[in-house]
Amino acid sequence: MIFPTNHVRIVVATAPVDLFPRVGFVVTTLTVPDERVFEFYNRRGTAEQYIKEGKYALK
């Protein structure tokens, strides 16, 4: 796979949850700080979930 000329970076986050830590990662070209990257993608995921719930409510 050939990536565009933008720099691609991988952002990794961990959170201690119960017995095992929760690990997540995002591959992005955003240039904002790591915390902002996860805020952005978490909000995006929440919005997509609301859209999905709305589509099923109309069925």
C-alpha cells in the first residue's frame, strides 16, 4: 500500500480496566496532539452510532 506524501502516524492509548488494560490505536494523518486525536475519533464514533440507532428506529 502506498500512502500519500502526508506523514502517517500511529497513536496508541492504554487505560487500566479491570484485570487487563484496554489498548486502542488509531492510524491518522492528523497533526494535533495525541489526546485530541482520540477525542476526535471517539466523538466521530459516537455520532456514527447515533445515526445507526436512528436508522434502526425507522424500520
